[in-house]
Amino acid sequence: MKKRVLTWLTAVCMALTMLPLPTAWAAQTVTFSDVTDRNTAMAVETLRLMDVLDGYGDGTFRPEAILTRAQFCKMVVYAMGAEDELGLYRTVTVFPDVKPSHWAAGYINMAAKGKKVISGYPDGLFHPDQTVTTGQAVTILLRMLGYKDENIGGIWPDSYMATGATAGLTDGVGTNGNAPLTRAKAAQLFLNLLRADKQEGGSYLSTLGTPVANTMLVSSNATGPDGRDNALQISDGTVYQLASGKTSSGMLNGRRGTLVVNSDGKAVTFVPDATGASRTITLASCTTTQIVDNNGAKYAVTSSTKTYYNGEETTWGSASSWIHGGTTVTLYLDGSGSVEYIFVGGGGDATAAVVVYEDRSGAGFESLAGGASGYSIYKNDVPATLNDLRKYDVAIYSPSTNSIRVSDTRVTVYYEDCAPNPKEPTTIKILGQDFDVLPTAMESLSKFKPGDQMTVLLTEGGQVAGAVAATGTDARGNAVGIVSDSGAVQMLCGTATIQISGGDAGGLKGQLVRISSTKSGVSLSRLSGGISGELNVPQRTLGGQPLSENVQIFRNGQSIALSQISSGTVSSGQISYARVNWAGQVDLIVLNGAADETVIYGRAVVKNDQVQVEDKNGKAPGEEGYIPTYRTTSTVEVQYGAGKTTGPIKAGYAVRTGDYVAVTLSKDGKSITSLVMLDKMQSVSNSAWSGKDAVTIGGRSYTVPSDVPCYNADTNTWVTLDQAHAYASTADIYVSGGVVRAIEVSH
């Protein structure tokens, strides 16, 4: 489930007045409305993930607010990873003005007595509520790095500030040791600490766990070992659950840096490198050696420049042919201004949702889009207009595509549990699962409590956007799911598939079911019928109704692509359910029965052989007057990749070598039951591609399977899709049933 949580903390600032939040509060995706500087935002995010600091209940960080000495002590304890030891210091008294009843007593006592990184004033007091100065903060952080007071000497705070500058602590902070420390400056100080080396050698990060250096963070919502989508994924594909249980905002995605892993194998945080500079540009054009942005600025690159594209590490030479004008690209420059590495794409999480309360209404969309204009609207991933919106639809905004994404998924449920409380829940438990609650849903959810029945409105990613009464309203649940052969239930929710626990799925394997819940548990009921008729794969219709571009097809409880249906038509008897969406298009099909005959798509190679037949005079070989007679026989072999062939098989089809065909093999694989020529789209430009999985030709979008066979006619070799795309600026594309079946390139 793509559960992305954004929550405004509903108590006072965690870094100021509260003890560590319980685990139930921890899964949070937070952005702050008043942090506009990207460097500060990244510092705050790095430290938020390890609980060093956080924001306020109104969604602000208040970067210019001044910190007290007590508040800074709490940050120090979390920056040392020492919060588990607090219990030893809460009931002792180290300073007369910090009694055990003081909210920060444990932090101050630990920092002073346990870690010996702070000290009081000459009067023996700590003065916890006085302002902490930059000099005091740098002094404490130097002690955390192992520096001894006797080795620094000189005049305080000047000598300490000078040593801090040498250690890199004061970068971006300033040199005035007497200046009050703001929250923004504190964030930069602690980030500098995480990047610093200890006085005796070795990185400070090594005191917190095992550093995994020189890596790229490519995702902040990967599925972790605990099943939650809040794990960090680095460029080699490794996924780490966050130790704090929080969810990153995605602010650090696309950054190279160091991941810190604790003894349990969980990520403590991700520390971005202090690169020379980074520039996010809108691409105008590119080659393997140059990038030009939409302002005309040019950047030299090499084909071997490390590039992160679609969450994978590759080279600019491999990725560049797929990237076209209008793409957002972040360039990371070294000290000389050369492009060191490139990050393509990215994007953030939904921060809010708007519930449509009147048909055809776009009320709230402008605010949702942050004032952006010209946005497009998609409903259930299909292009839509305001006229297509209905009451209780849910809208979120995608800044990376400047689009409003609308979902109409609703599920009627028994309210099982919530956290932290029913008035301001950040998660709710329904259908046996924890669902993340957007801040904009809290008001409607506050009207319910565990034990109630309600209808929950979900975003296309499975977040809770609102709730209404299950009875007395027209917000009826419509959630459906598929039961796999193993009995697992996958609820379909826009672009997400959510696994549901419970429910008697014994007699429903492979079936489409309607999903709801009661006090007795998850309720599953079989759905059948829908519209009827024959599925015509080449024409993309079912019973005369057009298929949607994102049609979902299931067979035996497993998702399949339309391209995996080998026969041209599927009879109505093989279709157990078909659903028509709001646009009059078929968007869901459930098939029954076994798989069809094998279909191979590829390049035909025809072989003609002469076979000797009987002598026309009846003479045996060697006899006088023997005249041999020959007959030409044809066989066809279909090649569909390097070393992948079928045949040769006798064929009485009008086909030539080099033709691209679809052949259906008999069940024993020894003969061809049909052979069809693929439709040829000639000289299709590389600019027609939308990434590797789709190409638009003549206004129509065609799906591209990941294993599509690609042939280089110049070298007579089978190549990868990347190699084919990079070899030539155009390609001949062969299609069938709305799917690209083969590609051929040449110069």
C-alpha cells in the first residue's frame, strides 16, 4: 500500500517541551510551510528523522525562533543517540535550578553528568530557560567530537569558534559566538556535526552506527521489512527501515550522501553530502555530452557521468536518449563547476486533499495546487474535466506533473482503532490495517470514534482523505478487490493495491469481491456480471465498449497485461466480471479459465530446402537412367531475442525473412496454428517515447513490455531497448493489440 502520511504534530514542539513521542505517533511525513530555504529544509529533514528536532502543531518550523539552553540539551541527547539512557538521569539533581520535575531534567542531567558535554555557570546553576548562544552550542558540539577544553585554550568563545570553524561546525552558521542560536542555525550546526570527523579521527557518524557512504537516496517510501511504505531505498536497491518509524518527506531524494545503519539494521538517518552546488533545471535538449536548460545555459557532461533515472543507477549515456525537453533534472556540480552526477525526476508526497462535495465542482483545487495554473485533471488515472467529478470524489495535487489526481474509492468499515486519539488521528485502523490520515481529514474523522461504522474516502494512493456516516448519506462504499490463489485479498484503490487481512476467502479464490467490514471482521462478497460481451483485444473493446488506457485485468487472481492475452478475442463465457468506469470505458476485467495457447512475437526467418523425391522414371539411385527429382519445402523460424527462437516449423504462410509476425503455437509446440503480420509503424522518433514503457504514435499511446525484442538491422544482432534507443534517432515499431511487440533500428 502506498501509504504516505503527512501530519502536523498536534502537541507543542517535540524538541521543546515533550518527552520522546510514543511509537504510535512516529509514522509522519512532515514538511514545514515556513521553511523556504532548501539547504535549511534538508538539514531539518535529516535531523527530524533521528528525532533531534521537529516542528509545531500548526505545520510551521519557526526557523528564526530562539532556543533555550534546555531545548538545546534535548537536541544534544538525540544527536548522540542516547535517548534510551534517559531513565537513569530523570530522578537525579545535578543543578539546583533543574529539579526532577523539570521537563528537561533527564536531558540536562545526562548531557552534564552522563556525557559530560555541558556545564553550568560559575554560580553552580544551569539556567535552563536562558537563551543558548552560538558559542555555547559550538562548545558543546566540539566536546561531542572529543575536543578537550584544555587543548583549545585562549579566550572563550573566540577560540572555540575558531576551532569549530576548522572542524567545519560553523559552516553556514556564522562566526559571532555571542549571537543567540535560532532553530534554523541549530539545524545547520547539527548537520555539520554529522558531517564532521572526531578529534581523534574517524567520522562522528560512526558513533551512531555503521555509515554507508557515497550512495544515493532514490526513494523515501519503499516497502520495508515491516510492510510499511516508509523505508529508505538507496541506489544499489537496498531498503532500510527507519529506526524512528517516521516517514521522510522526500526532501532528501536524489541526494548523494551517507546512510547511517544501527545494530538492528535500521536506518538512523540519511546525511546529504555538502556538494559544491546543485541546480534543478528544466531540460530543453541534451546529447551524451551536453545538457541545455530552458534558459539556454549549457552544461558539459560525459556519457559515463553517474545518473539516477527511474530509481536506478545508470550512466548519462544510457539515460540521455530517454530524456526529452520539459524534464526536470537536478545537476550536482563539484568545486570546479563540472557536473559530478545527475538526478532525473523525483517528486514529493501528497500534503493535503480536497473532498468534492458537489457534482462538477472544483472548489478548493486552486488552493490545493498552491496557486499553480494550467493543471490537468485525472480521475482514476484517466484524463477528466470538472464535469466528470462527483460528490465524495477525492482530489490531491501532483506538483511534478502539475495535475489534480482524483479518486472515487470509498469503503464502508467498522472503525477499529486510531493513533494518537480520535480527535486528531494521524492513523486509523480499519480492515485490519493501519491507514494514514491526511491533516485535511482530521475534522471529518473527529466526528467518529472506534466502534462506529463509517464510510472512508481514500486518495488514489490509499491515504484517508475524509469520512462520512455509513447510513443516512449517499456515500456508499464501492471498494472492490481480488482474491489470489493463496487467499490474500488485494483491494484496488486508484494506483495502489492494498493487502487486506481477514475475511473468509476460502471459496472466493480468483474472484472479484466487494470489501467492507463490520464488528465481526472483514466482509467479502463475490461480484459477478457487470457488462457482458466478447473481449476484442486488437480493437480494445468489450461488448462494444472501449477499454480504458489503464484497464486492469485479472486471471486466476493474478494481474495480467492485455498484451498477455494471446488470442484476438475472448468469449463472454470466459469473462466473469467487467466494469465500466465513470467515462464509459471498461476499466476492470476478471477472466476465468486457464491460459491460452502460446503466442510468440518476433522476426521471421524463412528457410527453403530442397528435398529429393522419387525418380520420375521409377529407377532406383545408381540404376541406369536414374533421374533425381527435388521438391522445395519452406520452414519458418521466429526469432525474438538473442538465442530465443521457435521452430523451424513447416508453414504454408506467405511470409518473408525480415517480416515481423505473431505466431500461435499448438499446445505441443510442434506446429503453428496461426501466423499474423504485425502492424508496422515506420521511422518513429525517439521523442515519441514517454520513458521505457510507453510510446505515442499518431495520437495513440502504446504499451511497451519490459522484454520487448529489439533488433539492430545493421549489425544483425538482438540488442536491449536502451541500446536500440541510443543507436538511432528513429525506429520501426511493430504493434498488435495496442502493445509494442518488436522494434527494429538501423542507420
